[in-house]
Amino acid sequence: MSTITISKNLIQNDDLIVLPRKEYESMKARILPFFEVKGKNAKNLDKRVTEGLKEYSKGETETLEVFLKKEYPELHKK
């Protein structure tokens, strides 16, 4: 059996978490899904994000609420 030494500073500052790798991988997959985009699709996505950020900085975007009211008016009927 191996022995490890853990600094008291890590324990006192709540900076240490010990989990089995399987549990860690499972939590990571549920919390933050990861999608890898390559090639042409990656370039297209980069272009769309860049254009969106430019529109946002110019104030040319709309809020989600305005978009939903315009595109899905049935959601706002009472």
C-alpha cells in the first residue's frame, strides 16, 4: 500500500477533493458536456461566433425574451 503526504494548507482551505476516477469522470460528463468540432465545421463555428460578438458589441442583438416573443408568440399567450 502506498502512502501520500497532503499539505495541511490544502486541508485547511478546503482545496482538496478526493474522488474515485470513475465518479469524477461521471460527474464531469453530466455537468459540462464536451463536443469537439474539427475541420470545416470548426471554421464555420468560429466565424459565426466572431460575427455574433461583433453584432453584440455594436448593440445589434436582441434579448432572448424579445426573440421568443417574435419567433414563438404562442408561448406568451395567456
